[in-house]
Amino acid sequence: MNTVISISFVLSLVALVSCQHTSEHWQLMEPQKLLLDETQFPGELYPVETAEEIFRLPAANKAELTALTSARLGMTQRSTAILKYILAHTGDSLTYNHTVTRTVGETLATRQANCLSLSILTYSIAKEVGIDAVFQDVKIPEYWSSDTNQTWLNGHINLKLLQNRQLNYASGLVLLGSDIIVDFDRNTIKQRFATESIKPERVIAMFYNNKAAEHFDRYNLAQTYRYYRAAIAADPNYAVTWSNLAVLYRQQNLYPLAEQAYHHSLALDPTSTNAMANLAVLYRYSGDVSAAKRLEQQVHEKRKTNPWYYVMLGNEAVKRNEPNEAIALFKQSLALNSDTHEALFGLARSYFALNNTLKASHYLEKARRAAKSTEDKQRYQHKISVLNRIASAG
């Protein structure tokens, strides 16, 4: 199972228009002045999951966990039991879908979830059996995916199970223990990225942003906006929400409001390369080329050593039906990291668009070998089989 936690955020690379404003000293706005009535957006409206509903364990699962709370287990044994319980209720029967964000109850009922949902599930189970848990934002390099109608910037979180007060029942002593990190991406653990503890309110805002992304992809903009409002209510200082909201405003031609939302987002997080890149696009389309160039240079300096940056640009070139430009970009990615299987797959797609099935097959096979997860390997193998059938039919 591919268990990369995927907290997907909209990355806007489309034309933006703005009023003239060149200051790079971002200014906090009054939040209520950046918000509108949801009736201004097209689409159907549904109730938003409450925080309690997001984390709620079904009664049947609570009953099953009673044995863990009543057993005289130490923290480490109890933490191990949590992981075994999750595997028993998901395991091979779980359908991993990084575009689907579920509440705890929905994850257990449908056995379909992304890893944000799995982290929330683990947190709820830990709290139920008396273990303190802390969410952690993992500072991974920028990474994009483009397998829906939009391009998404992905983030990653994991969970720390606190073991620092473990009661040894035999001796009656309180012992110090090492905390246990639950991370559904083994590659992230191996690379030991820096982490930052985040509160449940931030995770709730992430949940709502994910749900907004699902509805944005289906063009239900009213529900998209409702989720962004919910995210702001949960954690008004989460910069990503404001940046995503700016994308929605741009899509509705609310250009001055979109710019203000971007500035508010950057005031909350001046290090956000994603928001800065989108604002540079906005300046360029508004005619303020000098301001755009300053931001673009800053963005380029931050991203030029990131292979995923060129994968993202290559995927955008593929969407524009510019395979030769895409090939050059994917090769730049591979020059930085030759094992980036998404870049190899991008080359396969680009050469196929140029009717070069021989090179397309070559790079598909290289992508299959470079892929880390079983799911990706199987996906590439299926495409190889399809390509071979097309080649033999021709």
C-alpha cells in the first residue's frame, strides 16, 4: 500500500489579474474583510463535518478498545497494540486514495482513505486508550501531483505517541521512555526531515482544505468556499487556507480580493514559495513585470535544486500539449535525481505524444524499476502492457 500522506493544496498556474500593488512587505488584513457570502458561488451546499465528527470513533470500535484500556499494559505495549489494531482494521483491505479525505468513522466503514485520514484515525485510537499523541508537520521538500483536474502541492504529517511517563506496574515506578513516531511514509522516516508540532486545530484546517480541494475539482465552488470558511474558523492563522482561497477568488474573477488574500497568506507565512509564485503570476498578468520578476527570481533560487519543481513544470507543459518542452524539463529533474520515477513517467508520456512508442516504452520500464511502492510499480506495468498492445496492433 502506498502510504504517503497527501495533504493536497491547489497550486495555481493559471492567469491571474490584479490591481497595481508592488510592495513585498506583506500586510495582514482584517479576516472578515476577505470573506464573502457563500451564496455568491455556484454549486450545492452540504453540512460541513464538525471537529467532533472528524475524530469520533464508532461505539463498536470503542468497545473493542476497552480491552486495551483495561489491560495493565505499559505505554510501549499499548502503542504497539494500537498499530496492530489499525492494521487489523485496514491492512490489505484498505483502498488507498490520496484524493479522498475521510472522518474516522468513514475510514473504518469504507476502508478507503488517504494518510491524513489514517493519522487522524491513529490519533483518535491513541486518545481512546489513554495515550497522549501529538501531530507533527514534516518539513518535506515541495512536491506536486497532477493526477486530477488540478495541480496540487502536497504536504506531510505524522504522529508522535508520547511515552515519557510509562508506569511499570511491577515496581510502581514511573519510567522515562522514548516517544514513538507513527509515520505512514517509510521514506520520510529514513530521510529524517525536520518536524514541527501542530495542534489538532491545524489538522482540522488541513482536513477542510482537503475537502475543499475535492469539491473544487468537481467545480462545486459553493461547497469549496464553505470548507475554506470552516478551515479559517478552525485555525485562522493557517496561511495555506488563505492562499487556496485566493485561487478560488481568482477563478471567480475577484482579482483585487484574490491579491489581498495572497498578501494576508504571505504575512502569516513569508516563506511560502507557493503563494509567492502565484502572486508573481498575478503581477505579471496585471502588467507589473518588475514586481513579478523580483518574486520569480526568489522563487527560482529556492526551487532550482528541487527535482519535483521540474516535474511539476513538465506536467504543466504536457497539459499544454508541448511535449518537447516537457522533455527538456523532465530531463532537468533527472539531472538532479536520476531515480525520480515521476520524471521518467513524464518522459514516457511526452515521447508517446510524439508517437515515439519505442522511447515511451523505454522510459516506462525505467519508471517501473525506479518506483518505490508496489502500487506505482503495478501502475507502470499496466501502462507498459497497454503500450505493448498498441505497438503490436500498429
